[in-house]
Amino acid sequence: MKILVVAEHDHRSLKASTLNTITAAKALGTDVDVVVLSHAGADVSHILKNVDGVNNVLQMDHDSLSHMLAEPSAEALLTCAKKLFTYSFSCNNIWQKHRPSPCRTP
Amino acid sequence: MKILVSVKRVVDYNVKVRVKADQSGVELTNVKMAMNPFDEIAVEEAIRLKEKGHATEVVAVSIGTAASQETLRSALALGADRAILVETNEDIQPLAAAKILKALVEKEHPQLFILGKQAIDDDCNQTGQMLAGLLRWPQGTFISEVEVNGSTLTITREVDGGLEKIAAPLPAVITTDLRLNVPRYPTLPNIMKAKQKPLETLALSSLHIDTKARHTTLKVTEPPVRKGGIKVTSVDELVEKLKTVAGALS
């Protein structure tokens, strides 16, 4: 099972809850990828490359993702999930609270 | 502007819930039921928006058994103008609830939909977000303040790091947090008046919506009982207990 974890960050550093989520994903499957939604090339993906158990780090960069609002994030994740994944996970942090969860592909 | 508010009938928050003997769920027979507290805040906010002159009509909606009429009546007693019940005996999960509410939006054409951020029975916190997603409307979740400026909402959201302020065009979906307002108590005359207000009942089957459950509950268990502490007489004994019993020192 391919699993996609959504990284939570503030465009500078990674939130620790992302690591908890990766560990949870690892408990369910070995094929874990992480996606970073960013804008203006803000780069937190280098931190993720060293995390144990992460296969690939994907980055989606767009101006509409600068405030991490629900609507553009959902749109971005939906595209990502439809193409590549069977399940996705996100931290139950500010993010999941305002994001719809459309990321389970049919 | 017309406002739709959804209310859910749940076990009263004062009731100490018990798990059924067969662990299939929570005991609901002979248990006091009430309106979900977050939905009460949603109804109150809709009424306040009406009192401020932003809204013309407040419609309370619910999904559930015929008993949910009682919950809708209490929304009417608080000040909603009319109510719609989508009647079903099925267990409705968040995605199905969002689809049903979407059907009601298409029927009623409101400008604003207010929901409680979550119901205190399943704590899902999904319906509002899913409804916004299905409608492709902007969403403001966990709001502690809302202001209407013409066709735009200014919303203050409660997030982990503090408060987030966003602006969203109408129509929109918003979900309430605890600090948004303190709901009023219904007055006796209003409770009497609520009995006369229109309450429309729709059968779920008439809406032709796929409400199939997407997940199943395997079992429900009580949280582990907290064990009492013990008194120790000396530091040596304390260290000994910490090593052997608590496993705190190694």
C-alpha cells in the first residue's frame, strides 16, 4: 500500500507532528512518501530526506499555498493523491482541522 | 441572506455514557438526549446575525429519527424561523451527512451554512469541511468570531498556534468553536411559539443519496480505569517502587 503523508510546516521549519504521522504511516505500510506544500520555493524537504522510513519527498509549490488554507491545499492534494496513492495521512493539527478530506482515491 | 444551521441530536453532555455490554456501541436506551452543544452555538450565532439585520431567515435542519423533531423544536424555541428534518433510522456517517446537507442547500439556496465544529457523540469533526468541499464553497472552521461586511465574511479561527483571521466571500460554510458565543436560554413564550412554527419532514429515500457507511465500528470500550496511588514511608522505598513498579528509573 502506498501511503502519502502531508508535511506540516511554517515555510521555515517542520512541525514535529509530521514525524508522529510518518511513524504511524510506517506502522501500516513500508511505502511512505511525504508531500510538502509550499510557496516561493520555501524548502523544508531537506529535513525530511533524513527521516527514517521516508521513500520520496514530493514538493508542490504555488503562490496559493502560502497561507496553507484548506481550499487550495485540498485541490493540490487531490491531484497528487489521484495520480499516485491509495491512502493519505495528515497530522491532526491546524491543518486537518480546516481541510476537507477528499484524498482517498476512488 | 438566508442562513441554514444544522443541529444533531446527541446524548446530553451531562450524562455519563456507558458502553453496551456487547461493546457494539454506547447505551442509548433511557438516556437523556439533547442538542449537540456546538450546534447550539451555531443556532445562537445565526439568530444573532438575524438580530443584527444581516440575515432574513434562519432555517434549522437535522438528520435523524423522528425523535430529532424535539431537537429541531428547541432550535425553533431559540429563535430559528422554520425547520427541516431529513428522517432516517440509518446510522449516518459524516460524508453521508455532508451529501444530505448539500441536497438541502440546493433546495433552500442559503448564503451561509453554520454547523457545530463537531458532534460530541462521535467527535468526527468532518461534516462541515466535507460539506464545503462538496459545495466548493469557502470554509471557515473553528471560528471564535464572525463579521459580515456586505458579501464578505471576516472570520477569526482558533488554531493551535493562536488565532487566524481570514476573509471569505459568501456563500460560505462556517463551523463554530466554543468561544464564539454563549447560547441563550429559550423563554417560555418562545417555547410555546416554537410549537406553531413550520417543521417539514423529508424522507431520506426521497433525496436519492448514497448514504452507504464507509467504515464500520469494530468495538467500543471504556477507557482504562485509573489506579489509585500508594504511600511510601521512606526515600529508599520510593526509589525501589519507582524501579520495580513504575519502571521510571532503570
